[in-house]
Amino acid sequence: MDDDLPRPKDDAAARLAGEDLGPLSQAELAERIDLLKAEIARVEQHRDKAASHRQAADALFGRRT
């Protein structure tokens, strides 16, 4: 998958952002926030790992244009 391509408009993040939060209780909202924070941490960790791999490849093969 090409990192430079835009994200599809119907991906999980877009669907999640469009969900109606009205029916959720405060406890459910708090649980959802905790789950989202954990997912953000996971994505950031993956991003950092990918950036490290990219830097290593750039150092070895030269920066792609």
C-alpha cells in the first residue's frame, strides 16, 4: 500500500467518527475513550516503527523522490 495515497472515505476511522454517541451512557463513553486512547497509542507505536524502518531504508538506499 502506498503511504502517499489518501485514506479511503469509508475506512474504520471515518465510520467511527460518524457514529451517534447519543445513546451511550457516561460509563460507556468513558470506556470508549479508554479504548480509543489505547488504539491511538498502538497506532503511534506502529507509526514510529514504520518511520524507523523508513529512515533505515533511506540511509541504506538513499531517499526516494
